[in-house]
Amino acid sequence: MAAAEPTPDEIRGTALGGAPVPLSVLDLVTVGAGSTATEALGTAVKLSRLAESRGFHRYWVAEHHSMPGVASSSPAVILAHLAAHTGRIRLGSGGVMLPNHAPLVIAEQFGTLEAMAPGRVDLGLGRAPGTDGATAAALRRTDRLHEGADDFPQQLAELTRFLDDDFPDGHPYSRIHAVPGPVQATSPGGVQSPHRPPIWLLGSSGFSARLAGVLGLPFAFAHHFSAQNTIPALDLYRESFQPSEVLDAPYALIGVSALATDDEKEARRQVLAAALNMVRLRTGRPGLVPTPEEAESYPFSQLEQEFIDSWNANVIFGTSDEVRAGLDDLQKRTGADELMITANAHGGDVRLRSYELIADAYGLPKA
């Protein structure tokens, strides 16, 4: 069934100003120390409207659980709210962690979103839990604990059938329908045809890269936390790619951690705070994103400092010109068809300013 997503050439044609490829936004809806989830979600609305007005191509939110500093546990709920506050920008999940959910539930949620914002919704899917093992068990309950990453292809096939409403006769689910189902889109010639949200596969290793290639689906790679695997995964995706009803040629997006500020020193302070937050997460102490002042006074151990240095080596930060140079270099090295930027910082105002500066650096249209 035809999806609403434009063709790769049409997407590439959306690159505005001096951007070599379309630029997009990945929002974790982060909550800083001294702030609240309500304020973080308010920032998400402001950021989605900013992204739309400045010509960013799409705006995705990512599913995480049991992390106090990340308020994006329910992507479909957030996307419905953002759809009510925007009118053009593509909205999607980056991603929904499919093993956590029954495929029918996801089909219903994203069918509803597509009915709310026809032609604007992306369904990005990941196979990791987006959390720790205990939380994953709480999400899936006892009768689904055996399901995991290895079951992902089967879950994906079932979800696709629900989205397309095309289980064959005799299948146990042939009389079950995800409602709302495929939206009837009207062409300029007055012909109606059904479409549903396009599926993207997300990954940080080769598994989803190969699967996306074999199925002829667009692929999004998490460069922002698995940079060492970026080029091997993209190569595998392109080598495995088989044309499909969705794509004639590979289309690869990469997630990039980038933060622009008005001066380079402030960028370093904000990036250090975000890195301290990651140290705590990786050591089983998740919390709110610390302030730059707390990060500057934190007594890092040698191992923690080594982690910080390694982590920040893959973050593009500095002035707007420095960030643009870093993004351009990364795009050339990877051949990515689209860059999806995530700005990790303590305060919402800092993140909003970062996207403004990046838009200015590329000469994107003014609001």
C-alpha cells in the first residue's frame, strides 16, 4: 500500500537554504534540574513550531521509560498534542520500541494520528526496549517476557498487515481491523487511494540496517550514541537494499547530537552537563539533566572522565559556524540523505536557541 511519505528525491528537494540535505529534529523532551515535565512538554510545542517555521523537515520524539530526565515515554500522546499545534511539519516516532507493545495497539495509535494529521505522520520503529530489563518486564507483563529483539521481524510483519488492513483470508487476524485504518488520500485528479504512515526502521547496529535494506524501507541510524557503527551500518543497509513499493533507492537518515550557542564556552558547559547526565544513566543513577554549574563542580573519576571524553567526541558543539562545519563534514563522510539533530542541554531555552542558530547558519527561512 502506498505510504504518504514523499519519494527520496522529493525529500532531498526539501533541503532549504545552504543545507546539503534536509535537516530534522529529534526531541527527547528532556527535563532539567529545577524544571518539570510540564515545562519540558511546553518546550516541545515551542520547538515543533520553531522547527516548522524555520524549514526543518520532520520532528520526531523517542520512546524511553523510567528515566526522570526524559518525558517522552508516550510518543503517540505527544505527537497528537504537537499535531494540534503545527500544520505542515512531518511528525513521528524516533522511535516506538515495538517489542514493548502489541502491534495492533501501535497500528491503532498511528492510524489515529494519521487521521488527525493526514500525510504528516512517520512511524519509526526500534527493537530495543528503551529502558532497563526490569522496566521492560513491567511493560510487557509475564506472558510476553519471551518476546524481544529476535521476534522483531515477525512483529514488524504483523504490524504492517494491521496498518495495511490486508491479512489474507484464513489468517487468525483476518477479521480484525485497526481503526482508524488507512486514510483515503485524494490526488489532484480526484482519484482516492488509501495510505498509512510510512514505516522507518531505526537501529544502532547492523541488524535493523540489513532488515531495512532487504525490505526496501527507509533507515534511521543512531549516530548520536553509536558513532563507531555508523558507516558500517549504512554500508550494510545500502548493500542489502532491494527496491520496494516504498522506495526505489536507499534513504538513510542519521541522528546527530549537536548544540550551537552564541559562544563556544557556553556550548562546552552545556555539553558537559548533558554528558554528566549520561554518566549517571549508564551507571544506574538516572535523574534530571544537571545544571552546567553542577557539572563543572562534579568530581569526575578517571573512568568517568574517560567516558565523558569519548562521549563528547561525537557531539558537534560550538558556535553556529562551528556546528554547521561539523554537520557538513559528517554528512559528507556518511553520505546521509538527512540529518536529524538532537540538542541535549539543561534548559529548554538553550535548546530552542540552538536550533535557531543552526537554522541561521544554513540560511533557512525566517519565521
